[in-house]
Amino acid sequence: MGRSIGVLATRYIWVGMVEGTSLGTVRMYPEPGQGEIDLRSVPADEIIAKILEQVDALHAGEPVESVGAGFPGIVRNGVVDDSPNLAQLKGLDIHGRLCAALRASGIDAPVTVLNDADALAAGIAATRGGLEKLVRVWYLGDGIGFGRYPHNEGVGEGGHTVVTLDPKERFCGCGGEGHLEGIMGNRAMRLRFLDMEPEEVFAAAHRGEARAVDFVRLWHRALAAATATNVHLDGPGRFYIAGPNCDFVDLGLLNRYLQDMVKMSPLQGSFFEVVSTSQDLALIGAAVSSRVRQ
């Protein structure tokens, strides 16, 4: 049974010990009660240092088979090519930096770096006995992630799928027009409504306020459109939904919109399932991926 470390750096930094597919002790930065820290304002060197601190405290000199780390953005060949949600990592050879830092700390183990949503997809596959099956997951939070397992060589930035041709839809953090994240992401919702937090927008929709009701329909149609695009490329199946904003999802409404968009009979049959504790699953997925890729 493999003993690996999983790392996730998104809104916070999580580091967990994974034996087989079971998650053990998890450490977090900032620690509960330490106060809010926006990771987007933390320099890249400090992010690596904080990861190393948590790893050192976790493994306590015990042998480690491998380390897997998930980061937001386009991650290829160990380099973060771009990351709108952690812009300070753009262009960073995160694999090389982590390997060097871990070796200096006495951990000479293979390191795998991957997109955070792909780590989440791998975690779902590993914990549900589906490592030989296609797993797809939408992560709904500050940004929108799309994870796929098995991993492929593509870019995989499904959160930037174009879902509208309206040139006024320019709220995506990357600056692109018409993107899914420009409708569904927290930053985009705050820019659109200015004086309201995302949860307030959905609460207003439940009260029947017309502008909020129209937006919530758009929010669901956008996710259905991006999913339909993937169905037309990769085929039908189950799509998982995770992240802090999964509670906003009306599965009935989302399924109806998807059915309106996918009409060819061989492509029918897709459905959605909400999963919880997404950071735990991503830690497991990062660790398992580090073993698979050795």
C-alpha cells in the first residue's frame, strides 16, 4: 500500500498523508483560527516555503513513496504556464522548485504536479473504484475548474469554455469574452452585481427578485452549455460537481437545460452528481496521481 503526500494550493494550502486511497492527517495554511489570508497576495517563494513547512510537520521523518501537488491553471511538464487565480505562479517551474525544496528537507521522492481540478477528478476515481473509467468534474468556486481522469495531454481549461457570444460578457479573470468563469465564478458575480456577494444573489433569486432570477437561470444555462460542449467531444456520462458553490446548483434545472442542448440519441444519458469535501478528494487524487505517473 503506497504512502504518499498530497498537496493542494488554491484558496488555501492543504497537505495530507495518503495511504492507499485513505486520507490521514491533513495540515492547512493558514491554520483554523489564524485569520484570513488571500493566497493570491502571497509571493510564489513563500507559497513553496509554506508547503514545505506543512510537509515537514506531516511526514516526521517517515518514508514517503511520492508527492503529488495540485495547482490552479495550465500546468504542463511541471511548469505553470498560466494561472489567472494565482497569477504569481505564471511561468514558474513548480516541479523543479518543489523537488529541490523537498530534497533539501530530506525527502527524495518523485514529485508530480498537475492541475487542481484534475487532482479532484483523480480523487473521485480513486475513492469510487473507477481508475479505469472516465471521470469528469466541475469545480465551482472563486474560479471554475474542469477536471478529467484519466489525464490527457490537452490544456483542460474547461472553465474558460466560451458559452456566450455577447461581447458585454467580460467578467472572466483571464480577460476573455464569453467565458463560463465570467458568469459562474465568484469574482465575476461580484463584478456583475457590485454590491452583492454570490450567496446574496442566489438568496435574492429565491425571493423572486427579477434580475437575480434571470441571472441564476443564466448561471445554470452556462454550466449546461459547457457540459454539452464536452458531451459532444468526449461523449455522455456522469459529471460530478464540487466546490463551495455546488450548494447553489439546482440539479433539476441544470439537467433540463442540458437535455435541451444535447439531442442526438447516442449522446443522451448524461447526468450530474454533487460531491462534498472536494479538498480531501483532491489531496487523495494528487497523491494517487503521483504513484500512477512514476
